[in-house]
Amino acid sequence: MIGLPHIYVVGGVFFAATAWFSWRDAGRPRRRTAAAFWALLALSFLAGDRLGDLGNGVLVLGLVVLGTLGLGHGTQPTSTPGERRAGAVRHGDRLFLIALIIPVTAFSGTLLIKNTHWGGRLVDPAQATLVSLVAGALLAIAVAHLWLRPKFAQGERPQRLVALREGRRLVDQVGWAAILPQMLASLGAVFLASGVGTEVGRLFSEHLALDSRWPAVAAYGLGMALFTVLMGNAFAAFPVMTAAVGLPVLVQRFGGDPAVVCAIGMLSGFCGTLMTPMAANFNVVPANLLELPDRNAAFNAVIRTQAPTAVPLLAVNVLLMAWLAFR
């Protein structure tokens, strides 16, 4: 049965390839540091369940030290900016069809797995969405290969392992921030285990009047956004705010639908992600990937551009939660 371990294998293979390319890149500054960083991350994906708590803790500390030293940037040639620009002009908006393969596959795959007998036997229903998402990404890569037929920058013969090489190029541009969402999600689990959610719930009950539905819904939605602003990731804020307000107040006290409360609560947290400098994956990464000349100005511009969308969207999420969760 396909489940979470198979997803980890896919991620581990990619990061192992990234480590290998980094090691083989003789002209790369800090190539050994970069290779060690990505190799440790690959190890966590491929064998993290066998390392134990101590082993994984040491591995994370190693990632922190190596990330602090700096990873440098690769020098191995892939596609050039001119080639990528020419390809974008040649194919135009049709390129977005490849990107759409991923959500369409994730959505349809989840429905098939959860609503068909053979799907439930082939894939773990508890991991249906993640498995479908990874399957969509692999399918999109295959379609891109067949359609675009990438070439070497210096010749016309097909480039081998183009997806891994181009993936390595993108990861190099992002750097250590590529694993920040994973680390922040782990931080949320640590906060929950240490009782932060309980203490936040106590503070909310002492200083806010949560004895009616609307204030409780507003406290949860706005709290998710605020904690996301502070922690940089909705996955880190989710266990804290859900343990403090979402489950004990909205679900248990007022009888809200837990699926609706949690889903819209996460969307409220994502609104906070768009407005915080802590969210490197949303706000730092675009400036790096676009290779903008003034990264600090671009970083602030990204937040200023996203905030006018995030604020009304947060208000809509609060209204949707109040309407849908208690029908």
C-alpha cells in the first residue's frame, strides 16, 4: 500500500541528487558544505524513522550549523536565462497547463482513493491527498519532458536528469530557506507538546469574552493569522491555536464542524503568511527566484503587494467559518 514512507523516498532521492550535484561541482564555493547539508536532509527523509529522537536532533543541529556557514551557488550549466525566456515566449500561457496538472491530479486522486474500493487498497486513505499531490508533481514532470524536450545549453542532444538538475538550480537559489516550512511545522509540534497551546487558551479565556460564537470565531481566525505572523508559518501556528481555541471552544463548546473549523483556520493562517517577514518561503524566496537586484526592497515590496489581498481574505475566512462551521 502506497503511503507516507513512499513520499519520503521521493523527497529523499531528490535531495540526495542535489547533494551529489553539489559535490561534483568543482567550481562551486562551499561545495562540501552544500553537499553535506543536502545529504543530511536526504538522510532525514530516507532514514529519519530509524535514527530515533536523538539522531534526528543531532541531524537538525547539523543542518543549522551548515546553513549558517553558507551553501554558495552552483556553477554547473543548466538552461540559461535566455533559453528559459525564449521558451516562455514560444509556449506562452500554455506552460501553465503543466502547473495545473498538479492540483487536478491531487484533487481527483484524493476523491478516487477515498471513494473507490480499489483506491483504498492501493493507497493509504489517510495519506490520499499527499500521495495524489506527489503523483501530480511526477506526472507534471513527465508531461513537461515529453512536451518541452529540454536540450543542453551547448548542444541539441537531450539533457539527462534535467528535472533533477533544474530542481537543484532552484534549490540553490532558495538556499537553506527551502526547509524553513518543515522546520517551522516541527516547531509548532514542539510548542504543542510543551503546553503552549494550553497557556494560550488560558490567556484567551481570561482576557477575551469567548462566551458567544462570533467572538470565538474571530479570536480563532485572527489568532491564527497573528501567530502565523509571529512564527512565520501557518503549520506552526495551527497546533497552538487549535489546541487553545479551535477544538475546546469552537468544536466542543459551540458544536462546530471540526473539518470546517480546521480547514478555514489554516486558510486564515495563510493570510498571515502573506504579511510577515518571517515567511521566507512566501516573501524571501520570490525575490531570490526572480533574481531581483535589490533583494531587501523586493522583499518589502512582496509583502506590500500581498497585504491588500491578505486582509480582506482574512475577513472573508472569518465570515465563512462562522457561517459554514455551525450549519
